[in-house]
Amino acid sequence: TSDLSDELIVSMVESFLDHSDKDLPEILNLKLEKLNISGLGFGLEGAKAFAKILPYFPCLKNIDLSGNGLNDEGITILVDALKLSNVQKLHLDHNQLGLEGAEALAKILSKLRKLDLSFTDLTEEAVSKILNSLGGRKIKICWIAFNLSVEDKDRIKQNSPNVEWDFGRSRGVSIIDTSVSY
């Protein structure tokens, strides 16, 4: 359950923080670039705890938080902690992302090269919030859940002419910002 997973994450973070004061220079030299804590099912308390340790990992570029019972509040807390980070790839698929979470993500979208939002039950309004924040910024691929109606997709496509859409891949929507050359 989420409670058990929250307790586990909180316990791990507290243990890390207890030892980090003694070994801080060593910890900062770890240079961890990729962290996969997907599928643990932690929720709000786990997100709060995890947000506390993110500043200790300045080299972190890829975080996978998929499949963790996160809602808008938990996602907002984590995104706030990521504002000063070097994260370029963020996987939030299989969480419950709504308008508040989309608004929080819009604030860090400029630093991301990849954002996975598949199976997050995004509404058209949340998708529009994310797309409007692109504004020519560099983001390579963004997956958005395939839970929008054909009418919603058409409306979104019309309102985002600088985005290349591919609705035929793995039950998701691939968004490629064409202002970026790779």
C-alpha cells in the first residue's frame, strides 16, 4: 500500500539525512546521474521526503518516478525541488496528474529534454497548459496519455502548430518540439 511505501521512503530519507552531515563532501561527489524509483507506490509523504534529498544530487539528470500513486500535490512538491536541479529527463507516467501538476511542470519544462506523462489521465486543459509553456523551448519528446477524445486531440493540434504530433505509438502521444534540431 501507499502507507507502507511512504514509510519506507521516509525511513530511507531520514537515514540518508542522518548520515549526510558527516559525509557531505563524499556524498556530493557521488555524481549519481540516473535514479529509478518507479513502481514503489509511494504517495504524498514519500514525495515530501524524497524532495528533501534531491539537492544532494546535483548531477542527477534522469529521474523515473513512474507508477507511484503521486497526485498533483506530490508532483508539485517534487517539481518545486527540481527547479534548481540539472534534471533533463523526468518520467511521471502512471501517476495522477491534473491541472495543478501540469502548472507546476510548466515551470520547469524549459530544462527538460524528455518528459513522460503517459497514462496520467491528463485533461485537455492540462495538456494545453503544458504545451503553452513550451513556447519554442527545447524539449525533445513528451508523452501524453492516450485518454483524450479525437476532438480534444484535434483542438490541441490546432492550438500547437509548432509541435509535430504522432498519435500512432504505444498508446501514447509523441510530441516533438520542431524548433530543436538534434
